[in-house]
Amino acid sequence: MLRTTHRAGLALALTLPWLAACAGRPAPQTTSQPPPLPGALAAPETEPLPPLSGLACLPDGSFLAVVDTKSNAPADVPRVIRVRLLGQETSWEPVPVSWPDPDGTSNDLEAVAPVPGTDSFLLVESSFWQGRYGRILEINLEGTVLRTGPLPADVTNIEGAAVVRTLGGLVFLFGERGDGTIRWADLDLSGTEIRLTEKGSVRFQVADPQGEGHRELSTLEVDGAGRLFTASTVDPGNQGPFQSVVWEIGQVGEQLSILGNPRRIADVPDAKVEALAFCRGADGREQLFLGSDDEDFGGSLRPVPDIR
């Protein structure tokens, strides 16, 4: 069970051996191309990268990403993809997912979160829409849906999610973009349906960026030391101009501690950052990567310089 505290100053990078977050995955190997996923069709080399709304590192050095495609889009429009980062170039391929009835294909996926200690991932829709969707779906790398469950009914617009393992079990963190609210719940994956038991919530605020279409929170990520990160964005419309700032905002363990003075990690003046992922390299160090959803201009994937 998580409790929340507020404290001033910067977070200490404490190593918590009992905490396994979505970090710890190998860093991308930019000199090799992993084999295609079973059943996946490689996208043409000239195909631009779709807008990315969630990102997770994979063991082979590629990334699993989600796209916020709406339910009324054609079934062949990408919703879940695997992305390779090759130097400064990216290539991608769709991941065929066995979307379950009655709602079928996803609506507005906004996060993908590795489940610590497993080979599965949670896909998270933004909210309920016309009385439907608002789902969490657990999938494996082959795109098989293992189980599903509903989001809390009062969720309005999730933008980020993460899963951590504490002494008390799995905890699901999820954030809504409007006012910087982060909520958390005990996560039960033992049955045929995903079950959440909400435990609390907290709000945070950051100074930048400011402007039309300001979003306090556009993603959530936790590193191997339990440090909590997000991005804040300005999104005035499909043509931009976009602006983002990546922040360290707290610490996750048996408690959730929010910093009184969030630590500014990176300014991203040309993109709407909606995805963060920590990958662990062969040397044991973690590298932060960000993905963007730049609307009419597609998406981007890039590393963030050393943030220690």
C-alpha cells in the first residue's frame, strides 16, 4: 500500500532492492535489427513514425509503443507498434493484437507499462467513451490479450501510467493530464480479470511550459531507483507549436513522495512528449528515452542526455 508525502528539495537516488519498476530493460542496440514479431508485417522503410503516446523498453533493445488511435479509425491503422532506433533513424512494424469483444479494437491508448517480474505489459486507454472502452489490457509480446479490466468510472483523461512492485505487491500509478493528479491502486493480476483497489491520489504542479493547451502531465515513468518522472507540455492544436519539459517529481516505494521543488531534467522545445522509458545498458546504467506525439507531424523517439 502506498502512502503519500511531500518534501522539499531534490530526490535522492536511493537504490531500493525490493522495488522493480518498468526500468531495467536493456538499452537499445542501435547496430542490429531484431527479428520481426510473430505475425507482424514490416512497415515500408519510407513510412513515417506514428505519433507515440506510450513507450516501453524490450529485452532485445527495441521498444513497444502505443498510438492513440480512436476506435472509429480503420482496423489497419496502427495502435500498438514495435520501434527500432538505428542511430538517428527509426523503423517500426505493427504488433497484431487479439482485441477482445465486445469493444474490440482499442480506443485512445495513452500508456504502455511493463509488469515487473513478468513478460507482459499493460495497455491503458484514456477513459470511458460513449459508455464503452476505458480499459486496461494485459498483453504479451505476441499481442495476445491475457486479461482485461475497467478503469475507475470517474477517470476523465489518463495520459500516463506505470507499474511498480513493492513489498505489498503490484501498484498501478496513473495520471490525468488536466490538473497533475496522480492516483494509485493495488493491482491484482491473479484472476481472469484485472482488478484495481484504489488507495490514494496526490496533485503536483510545475512551472513550465506555459501557454495555450498546457498539460501538467503527459506521461509517467519510474526508474530503477524508484524516482518518478513526468513531462509537461503545451499543445495548442494539431499544427503546434509544441513545447515540453521533462521533470523528476518524486520517489516511489512503500510511500509515494512528491518533491516540493521538482527537478528540471530536459527542455524539449519542438515536440509534445507523451512517453518516457528507462532502459538499462550492458554497463548497468539506465538511459532515458522519450517519445513524442506531434499530431500532424507524426512522432519521434530520442535519447535524453545523462540525467544523473
